[in-house]
Amino acid sequence: MDRTTSKRLAIFGTLIIIVSFCYNASSQDYRILVTNDDGIESPLLHNLVANLALMNGVEIVVAAPNENQSGSSQSSIGGPLVVEELSMEGATEAYSISGRPADAVRFAVVQLQHNDKFDLVISGVNRGANVGNVSHLSGTVGAAMEGVYHGLPAIAVSQEVTGVETGASAKFILQLVERYRTFGAPQGVVMAINIPSGDLKGVAVRAMGDSYLMTDSYSLNGDSEGKAYFEPERRRTQSTRDFTDTYAYQHGYITVTPLDFDWTAYSLIEDIESWGLGLP
């Protein structure tokens, strides 16, 4: 065999390896971890999983709290978890976790990734909006933030309690997932989606706004054995700031808000450095 032929065979062999690698990479399933804070029995979670399963080349793993954990933010129970494997339509694996939403995501990332890393975390669909400052309290957003904490892109999805077409919610999420698969997902960001009820006017990309839920007072609900039981009295408020997600949501728009994991108020760092703080 002459030197030219040998070179051609070597190049041909290299091309075969490259083509084979590209084929295998492209043929791998897009792995999505689905969670929520309403609990693994939530119909909205099951509906989302069933719709995601309609996409070609998608593998879905579910890890969600065994019961409602609304308002738990990114908290953790800090102790042992009881994990039960379940069967769920559309999911290759599904697990009920006796912890917070963040616990469920952390368990899945550490224990369930196997040799294939998750490509995306989707938290939801939550029953109730998480626009504005409420996002800081949300277990739905907290679970998505836990995904970002572990280096995974994440989407948090919430919708109004009544008057929302769940199929339309799922289709909107599928649209976003398809874009992520095609163009790549933004890293270090939770994409917070909120879907209002009624006739939708469009999609608005907005910054986090003011709170739509206010606690005005607490009413005494009972007194037993020296312990007083108080119930919060809450009311909904209308946003007047038209550049916020709260305002757009309240005016019939699906809102899209990119949330950064880093809460640092960078504008204050230089000012605080000038305060002359020192060791006591």
C-alpha cells in the first residue's frame, strides 16, 4: 500500500468516526426533569408530562413532592427523604419525594442523572400565578432555581387558578422547549412563565414587578391551651406599573420573565466599600 492510499484511508476512517459521533450525539434524547410544588398528584403536572411526551426525541423524568409544598421557595427539609417510584403516563421514570420541591430536584440531579445529564428542568404547571415579588416565595420558582444552582437551564410555569385552557399552557411550553432544543438554552437563568385566564392578548417579556397579593392583617381563629391561631387576611391588588410582569399578566398577557440566580445589588457595592467598615 503506497503512502497516498494510506493517507486517504486514514482520513476516511477519521471522517467515519466524526460522522458516527455526530449521529450518536444528535440521536440522543433530550432529557427533561419535571417537578412542581403542588405535589406529584397535580393534574397540571400530569397534563404537562403527557404533552411533553408527544415531542420526538424527548425523555421525561419526574421527581416531585409527595404533597403540596406551595410557598416553600428554595427551602429544604434537611433530613432523610422517603422516595417512592411511581408509574406516570409519558414519563420514563417518576418519583414521589417526601421533601420540598428543591429537595426533589436535588435528589434527581444527584441520584437519577445516571450517565446522561438532564438538558432542562421544568417546574410546573403551578396552580396560581407567580408574577412579581411573589416569585421569591414560590416553590415552583424555587425548584427551577435549584436546577440553575446545579448548572441546568430551567423553566418555571404558573397559570391562573380558573379559566385557563391547560392545553394552551402546555403548547406554549412546548414552543419554548423546542426553541431551547434547536438554539440552546440560556444558562444561569430561570425563565418564569405566567399564564392568565380569559382571552389571551399576546406574550409580554417583562421585568419582575410588584406583588399582587398583600397581607393586611391576621384574624384570631382560635385559642387553645395557651396557643393562639391566626389566619392571614389577604387581598389582591392591581399593578399600575405597565413595564412589569404583574401589570401585563393582569391585562391578559402571557408573561415571560428571565430570573437571575444572583441577587446581588451591584449598584451598592462601591458605595458600601466607602462606609469604612472594619473589624470590631
